[in-house]
Amino acid sequence: MKQQTLAVAADQGAGYEQHRKPTRRDEFLATMNKIVPWAELCAVVEPHYPKAGNGRPPIGLERMLRIHFIQHWFNLADLACEEALYDSTSLRRFVGIDLGAEPVPDATTMLRFRRLLNDNKLGEALFAKVGAVLQGSGFQVKTGTIVDATIIAAPSSTKNAEGERDPEMHQTKKGNQWFFGMKAHIGVDADSGLVHTVTTTAANEADVEQVADLLHGKEEQVWADSGYRGAQTRVQRGDLQWHIAARPSDIAKLPEGRAKARVQRTEHDKASVRAKVEHPFRVIKRQFGLMKVRFRGLAKNTAHVVTLFALSNLWMVRKQLMATMGRSEEHTSELQSPC
């Protein structure tokens, strides 16, 4: 067994910091450490990861994947993540770094790992693998899909090397306010609230243009807001039942009476189902801090957003996954106990 250094002993509280209280970050990392399917996700990246040769051996794949996810969870750039790992005991413990024996991987190493994932479109592959693992755990894609989109702002400043805004981002008007950036479009299972499909576009593309790409093909019902009016003509399937919200202005024009009350109840029922689609957006924007795009260009930001939705799916069902793991551990303990 490898001997502990003083740095690891301090990190683990072996004689040090005996009165340390676990923080919310500690609890979050402990939960994600248990529910992320590390072996399955590493298997996705492993065929593309550098192999040990005559030069310096590569850093362990799972360690780099853990660092990559930390950047997503805490919205950290490469250099900021390097500094955070040197600064934070809980982050080092999660990654498995012993400062008494090794340094933190530098920002350039993190950049190269992200480029490897982007160049091989492994963000999409990781999203698909998380979906497969969740389906294997009982979270099946059912017969209903909710579609929606959210705007993710991009820097509008031209104070950069090119002297211009990102040419792949565009502006759009929502309400009385203009936004510059991109859109993330998602298809969400109406039963579990989990994201099963993700696409991205510039912010000026209409939501309804992406609706055909957000359906998995087996749903029987689709819920959407009023921005998806006309979606039926873009999806060549006669078996679908559409639940598209009416415009509030159209409802306001109806005469008062039972007919209007009936329409309002119907719209309320639609909205109660559509509410589930807002949960993944809340997780990536509030929980994981994605308030603005991280990179220039749609391709890099798509990989970032897709990975965030994969991680948000795990976070949203963490309690069910932890309960399943607890029952599995109890069952294993019973099988191993002597008769």
C-alpha cells in the first residue's frame, strides 16, 4: 500500500482539522462521486486517449475526466481550475491528487483533454452513455416528450484579437429585450423530466425549426409553448398528439364565460406538464453556473452544453440512484454474511 504523505493525511483529517465541518461542496462531490458511472464513461474516452509510450506517461484517464467534470460543475476555466485544485482540499480529494507526491495537472493539459473530447465528438458520446446507464437503472424513455429552448448569452464586446463579435452567435428579441448568443434546444421525457435530446443553434433561429430533431421517435404526445405553433407541419407523423400552448393574447380576446374558463383550464394543464422542461435549464444555469457561453463558436459550446445536460440528468435523479445503490449494498452484505 502506498504510504500517505503529510499532505494526504492533512486532506483526510488524519490528526489534522478534526473539527472540520463538511461543506455543501463536500456533500455535492461525495454524491457525484457515487452516482457518476466512471467506468462506463472512461470506456467511451479510452479508445481515443493517449497510450503510454517512450515519452512521459499520460495522466490517468479517470483523473482527467474528474477534472473535466469539475470545470463543468463549478464553471471554471482551465487556469482557474488549476488554481482551485491547488487551493481546495475537497477538489483534490475528489480528483485523487496528493500534493506531497505530485503536482496538479496544468491548464495546458486540461485544454488538450478538452480538445481531444471535442475533436472526437465525445461530449455527445458521454451524453448517450449516461442515457444508456440511466435507462439500465430503470429510467425509461416513455411516450411523451416536452420540447423547449433557452438562450445562453455570449459576450457582445469586440475587444478581442479579431475585433468583432463571435460570427456564429446572433441576436434575437425576446419580449422587449434583445439577447446576443446561442440557443440550447432540448427534448425532455414527460414522465421523468430527463433530457433525451440536445441541439444548439444561434439565438436567432426559431424554436420550431428544431422540433423534428428533438423527438426520439417513439413518443405519442408532445408538449410545447406557443413558440412551436406550426410544429405539426414540420414533423411528418400522423400518430402524434400535440399540446401546444395558446398565446395569452389570444385567450384574452375570448369573451368571458364557460368557454373561456374551459380554455384556461386546458392551458393550465398543459403548463403543469411543460414545467418539467424548466428543471434541466435551472440545473445548468443556477446549479452549474452557465450564465454565458464559455467559448467562441457553436461546436465548442455545443460540446460544453451537451456534457452539462448529461451531468444534470445524473444530478436530477441522484436520490433515486443513491437509494438504489443503498439497496444493492444491503443485498450484497446479506449475501456475504455467514449463515
